[in-house]
Amino acid sequence: MLVVYEMVLKYAFNLLIWSGGDVGLIGLVPAPADDTGLPMEGVDISKLLLQIHGILYVVYLFADFQVWRLAKLKLQDFLIIASGGVIPLTSFFIERSYFKKLSANLKAEG
């Protein structure tokens, strides 16, 4: 959800989340067209959030691939589960439905 807030701040209000320097612990600064207007000191929390989100999504895709491969699901199932990580909050619903589906398959087999 932090990424959603960051995107709203950036594209709707043209603001970046910044930490350190004149801003203090955490604050908002105007987003320049290039990096020339950013404060000289501090950390761009907006960029940091996006990088962490990207790494976590790669881990999510790896876990998705492992479930798909071990459960021998169709390619369509892999793509549906992977799309759960793109649209905020849908992963909870998609994962729950696949958990029920795979639990039923395991009970039927064993």
C-alpha cells in the first residue's frame, strides 16, 4: 500500500517522500523533472520504496513459479497468480482461492 500512496503523491500532487537534510526525519518535497532540484542531503524514500517493492515482487514471482511447478498447474494459473502482485490487494484473494483449490487437490490425492 505504501507504493500506492507514493504513486498518488508523485503523479497527482507532484511530491516525493524525502528523509533527512532540511526536510527532517520525513517529509514531502516537490518532484523535479530531473534530479537537479532535489535536496543536497537526505534519502529519496520514494525511490527506496519502489526498489524494495521491485525486489519483493521478484521474490513473489519466484514463489508463484514454485507453486505452479510443484502443483503442475496450467500456464494460465501462473499468470493469474502473478497478476495478483500487480494490482494492489488482489494477491490476498487470488492466493486464498488457489490455497483452497490446491488443498482440495491434495486431499483428493492423499
